[in-house]
Amino acid sequence: MRSNPLRRLQALGQSVWLDYIRRDLIDGGELRRLVEDDGLRGVTSNPAIFERAISASTVYAEAIRDMAQHGQGAMAIYEALSQGDIQRAAEELRPVYDSTEGGDGYASLEVNPHLAHDTRATVDEARRLWALLDRRNVMIKVPATSAGLVAIRQLVCDGINVNVTLIFGVTRYREAANAYIEGLEARAAKDEPLRQVASVASFFVSRIDQVVDPLLEMLGARPGEAAQPARQARGQVAIASAKVAYAAYREIFASERFARVSAKGARTQRLLWASTATKNPAHADTKYVEALAGGETVTTLPPETLAAYRDHGNARARLGSGVDEALLLMASLDRIGISIEDVARQLEREGIEKFSTPFDELLVAISKRARAVTGQAPLSA
């Protein structure tokens, strides 16, 4: 029997995390099996994942009924369910955390997406969640908005593990890495330990191609100098962006500046590839996982992509190759009139909306379920 491709990613130095959580995944022993058989090393969540888990299943029905009958509001019910799942996932992953000395074994929970542009509220919410979860191997997810970057610096200074989410471009990635290092420097200035602080920077991949490819198709269909480079770039921009970000990662964390905090125990902030499911059915279902396989990184896979890669993945280190070609491709976008910075800003706005909308829909769904069993609407919070 050929070796498990997911295990081979681990041998390359890349950690596989699951981009999914639901209570029966833990109760039924599937999470433990993924850890033992596939080498899974972490779990991520977001409001959309919890909305699907809670609204589209009966797994949480009894817990919702019990809390509603005790007068709990929709927000309180959501928090109890989501925090409970993350705590239990973290407990299942604790052996990974211990065996890797804090390198892996994390479960991530996101701050309320409606706070994405409010630094003070984000800091307060992240501190509250960190205290409530009360697990060393959790990460608080904070979006890399301008306000979020300031919050990230403070949270790292506080010693809180942060998963920096919704990064869509290299400029924003550099800012996220800088916020992390600034937080470490501020923490070191207080003579606080650095080794216990962990962070990842979640760079969203397939959504970039979702936005850019239609623009390239339009340019490729027109006569003119832009047509040929546009056709050549189709389906390649997301991977090129990620490769350039990885080159930036290697530069930043090999710098003298980072060496000073590294000498005091600081960890690098690994790049995490998010949005790895292929959106275009014309492309291979493992396209982004294959192209971005490489050391010192994390790849987060939804269940379908994880199963596909286990079945027919071909793990080879590809991440560090083709960087010069990626830089040329990115430069060509400017010449043909596509601003990747504008694309990144658009995707950031849409990303916050994609999390805020299901968050609100989830609270409505919980309220409806609670009303069905109690005969009255629960309190809103």
C-alpha cells in the first residue's frame, strides 16, 4: 500500500490542519482518527463553518433546547456551543501540542466578524475568548484589517496566540508579519516570555483566482497586447501570490530584526494556506495543495479536499520553486491593467461579509429553534 499523501506533506515539513469542526466529529472519534492515521495537526473554524454545523444538522438540537429552556439567548447559546467545541478539539489535539513543543496542535476560534474595523472591541473580545477557552493550544482568529493589525500587535504582546485571517495579498501579509514581530518586541521589552506565543498568517488562495480569472478571460478575449499575457495568467495568480508571500516570509524571518526576538525564544509566524478547495471544476481538486506543498507552512483543508488529497495527492516540495516566474507574472498584471492590491482590498471586504452574514443567520436559526421548543423567542443576547 502506498504511503498516505497527507503524511508525506508532514514529511516535507508542512502541517495539515482541518478547516472544519462539528460536535460529532469529536464525539464519534473521527478527529482522533484523523490525528492518528492522517497526521492531522490542527483545526480551524470560522462563523460560516459553525453556521453550517449548527443550522444544517440535528447534532446541537438537544443542547439548544436545554439552554433555551433555561432562558439563554441566541448569542449565549452560540458562544456556549462554539467555545465548547473548540475546547474539546483542543483537548483532543493536546498530545500533538505537547509532542511538538507547541509547534502544532491548535484549534482556532474567530472573534465576532462585526468587530473587524474596531481595534478596541477586537482586543477586548479576543482577551475575553482567550480567558473563557482557557487552553494553551487555542488561537484567536483576528482579521488582517487595518484595525485588526493594531489589535494583533497588542494581543501578541499580551501573550495570546493569534491566527491572522483574511489575508489576500503580499502587502497585507507583510503588514501582518510586522504586527506579529512588533508584538513580540513589545512583550520582550516587558521581560515577558516569548516561547509560549504562537501565530499563523492565513493567506487565502483560491478566492484570488475566483476574482482575477474572469478579468483575465475578458482581457484574453479582446484584441491587443494584453490578450496573450492575460490568457497565460489564467488560473495562476493565486499560486503566484502565495509563492511571493512565502519568499517574503523567508526574508522577514531570516532578518536580523527577527533574530533578536528569536534569540529570546520567539517562534516564526508560519504562513497558513487557507481557501485551498478548488472553486473552478475545470481544475484539479488538489490544485492548490499540490502547488503550495513545502516546509515551514500549514495547509488547511476542508473535509472534501482532505479526502481527495489522501486519495490521489502527490506530495512534492513545490512551494520554493518558480518564485522568479511568479514575480514576473505578478508584474504582468499591472501592465495589463489589473491591480492586485485592489483585488486584495475587494476580497477583504467580501471576506468580512462572508463571515458576518452567516454569523447573523446562525443567530436567527438558533433563535427559531429555541422558539420552537419553548414557545417564545429567547433573549437576543
